Amino acid sequence: MLLLDIKEDIRTGVIAERWLGYLLQQMNHEELGKLLEYYEKVGWISSTAKNKLMGIAMGIKSSGRGTWQVSSRIHLTSLLFMSYLAGIKLPRELHEINTYAREFIENPESFISV
């Protein structure tokens, strides 16, 4: 299991909101729930993490109309965000992957600055 829990600190909250906001640009809350269920089924997140993420997502407006079945780029971006939330240091070669998370990985301070 990659992401067991979501810590309750500001930094983690901002990272989770960025990731969920990205996903909610692609789909609505119902579809997000299905996507997180899929991530739980494949062993990427725990049910505890899934429930906390859904709670955070309730405060984020959805502009997406798509389905939970998304491109590999979105899954990879999600995997990178999960790794960061889990505190797992990413290998250097992942920094070159073209995902939404690339800027976040290379310059996380820009995402949590006020």
C-alpha cells in the first residue's frame, strides 16, 4: 500500500487539495469517488486515505464532466502525488516525466506559499 493515511497538517492539506483539484477538473465528485475506489482496489491507497480524500474533495468545486476512467498521464500524476503525500522520495528520473506533478516535484514551495 502506497498511501496509508492523510496527515492533518497544512502542508499535506495543500498538496491533497492541489491533487484533488486537478482530478476534479477532469470529473465530478461521484466519478472521483469511483477513481479513488479503483486506487484502493489496486493497492495504491487505503480505505482510510480514500475517505479522508473524499472529505477534502467535498470542499472543492468540480468543473469536470469526464469519467473516472482516465488517461495514463492522469494515473501517473496521481501516483506521483500519492508518493509525495506518503513521504516517499521520488527517483530523479521521474522528475522528467511530463505530468501536472512535475512542477510540484521540482518546486514544491510554489504550491504551498501564501
